[in-house]
Amino acid sequence: MLDYLNTFLGAYSGYASYLWYEITHPSWNNYFYWLIGVSIFFFAVEVLIPWRKNQAAFRRDFWMDVFYMFFNFFLFSLIIYNAASSVVVEFFHDALGLIGITNLVALNVQEWPTWAHLVLGFFVRDFIQWWIHRLLHYSPRLWEFHKVHHSVQEMGFAAHLRYHWMENVVYRSLEYIPLALIGIGLSDFFIIHIFTLAIGHYNHSNLSLPNSISSGIIWMLIGAFVVIQLDVTVFAQLGLVGAFALIGATAFSPFIKYIFNSPEMHIWHHSYELPEGRETGINFGLSLAIWDYVFGTAHVPYDGRDIQLGFPGVDEFPETFIQQELHGFNLNKDADS
């Protein structure tokens, strides 16, 4: 028990030091500044070419959503998640050790080319998250936590990371074993995380881009992650990235909406009114749309730019951050049951 307590306390001080280092040492592998940079980019594009032109740049709850972004990815980890998860992981490994299992890795993807285990890690993680997302809608108990995310009534990029902290616990707990089994490392997770951050911001943004442009951008990002692993000159890398973008903008543009999620698809996930017989939700994809088409949960009947967002009772849902964080625990007297 003392070992677990030391792990818990050590995780607090360790993460606090890490967070301070992230803030004071900007670099290309710094998640803190990637979050800021990607967010500023999407905010600027929303201002320049908004999909809903009558929606204010600083829309309803904009600043609270910005706070949610940093809380869920940094402050929450500092407050509780990093320390608690370190104890759980140590306890889990100790329990497995009692039955003779000392190594969870069943598929050593680190022996593969970097691009190959990045692609595998991305698909496996997204597939797991798709099922977890469905669970958040299917379970009445978890839906009460997930309502925080669906309480958004004006959509913008920052709504991507507006969610109850319990979702961090659910997602990370259920992701841990599958990703550990295929040996996805921290450097892989960082790259995958940045890629999915950009896609998630885009899916929630006040934007609607032609398929050729969105496909070209996505394939340009994919190309960048591939070519940086190659031992070629910078000019050759730029040329290959450009080739990826061109291929994406032409050959893949007719299919991109069936592969990757988009604002036009995800807006229906946040629709106030759901189709008959689909009361537990539609369009559950986070980064990829393919799972919804494969499992029959895709629903994009028309341009949903101006549909009403939220859920029945959203007007009575708590509006302050503290009230929303208490919601789901039956501790918030103002929360709907």
C-alpha cells in the first residue's frame, strides 16, 4: 500500500514538473503549444470563411470551451488523473504478475516501419473510441456525463474538447489494454494525438470545405508523417508531401466523406432531434467515418448547417463549469435527472 501511495504522490510532482517544462520550453514535440497553434489556426479560418455566417466568432460559451480544452488535457491530469492512473497501471501490472504475465505486448509493432505502426495505432485507437462513444450514449449513467459535450448549442472548433472529466477516465481505462497489446509507444501516441486533435477541431468547427480541399489537407498531413521518416533531402520531402496532397485532392476526394469524419457529418451527431428508432445517437465517429457506414449508424440526410443542437432539456442544463462538472454525480441540484 505504501508503494502505491508513493506512486500517487510521485505522479503529482512528476506531472507538475512536466507541465511546467511544457509551458516554458516551446518545441515541435510540445503538446501544449501544438494545442494552442492548432486552435489559433482553426479560429482564424472560422473567422475568414465561416459556414454559419450569422454565428459570432466568439460564439456562445466560446471562452468556457477554451477553458475546457486546457482543463481536460492539462489541469485535470495535474489535479487527479495522472496520479490515479499511475496507481491503477501499477496495480494492474502487479495483478498480472501474480498469474505469471509480465509483458502485455502481443504484437511488437516497434519492429515495423514507423509509418506502419502509426497507421495501425491510429485505426485501432479510433475503432476502440468509436465503441466507447456509443457506450457513452447507450448507458444512461454515462450519458449524464456525456451531456456536457452535447450541451453545446453553437458549434465551433473549441467544442471538440468540451466534455466531462469522467470521459477521460472511461476512454483511457478502456483504451489501455488494447493499445498496450500492440506496443504503441509514447512517441507514436504523440503523433497520433496531434493528428486526431486537428481532425477533431475540424469536425466541430464552423467550416465546410469542398471534398477536394479537405481530402488534400488530410493526405498532406499523412504524407508529412510518412516522409519525415525517410532519409531524403528536405526538398524531396516537400515534393513527396505535395504529391500526397495532390493525390488526396484528386483520387481520394470522392471517397473522403466515407473515410474521415467532417463538420457536415458530425453536426448531425449533435442534432437536437434524432431520427426515429435512433434515440441513442448517430454518427459516432471521432476521426473516421467508416465505422458508422460499416455498422449502419451513419445519417447525413441533407446540409445540416442550421439544425438545432443539443438534446431535450438542454435549456435547463447547468451553464457554469462547476455545475457541469458536478452533473452526473447527483450532486448538482440544478441538473436535470
